[in-house]
Amino acid sequence: MSDRYKIKAPLGPAFNTNPDDVWVVKNSLARSGFYKTPDYGMTPYPDEELFAGIRKFQRRYGLKADGQILPNGQTETEMKTRLAASPSYRCIHCGALHGGVYSPKVCWQCWNKGMR
């Protein structure tokens, strides 16, 4: 994740997740060897491999291995400094930064509203 990217909501097994956050975190962890892409491929939906990858990352860097990332939390901060930059795009409709789940031009919320 780059310094430009900031997760919008908590990411963990007990939270409703933002698909853009999931996509960016999965890609960052995969490029760094912490996420193993399942046979069905990479999706914007949380899966056990995502949370296992977060826990691996947390253990590697001496953080609490709870499998969750909180906005401005220790894990997010550590990921920003340790992992290579993930692609980050700005929505042409609302201006939000997003991970390009459905399109590099449109965030998932605008996409779901039919603004394509």
C-alpha cells in the first residue's frame, strides 16, 4: 500500500468489508508472499487466505496477530512502510480513491449505482 492509499473501514473476519480495501490488501500481500491466491482466483471478497496472510504479516513484523487491519492502526501503518505500492485509482464520478475492483475509472460504490 502506498502512502496515498488508506483503508476506508476495518478489515477482518468480524467486520463488513469494503471490496476496494480487500482488493488492494490482497494484491499487496500476494506480491510480498503473504497471500496465496486460491484456485478460483483473486476476488474482491474476503476469504480465509486473506486473514491468514494478514496474520502471517503481523507475526513477521512483531504485531498482534489478530488477522485484522484497522484504519490508522499498527498493521496498516506497518504495511504502508513494508509493502510495495498497490495500484490506487480515483473515481471519475465521486473522486474517491479505490483499488480498481471493477474498473480503474469507477469505484465499486458508483459501479453498483450503475455509473459506468
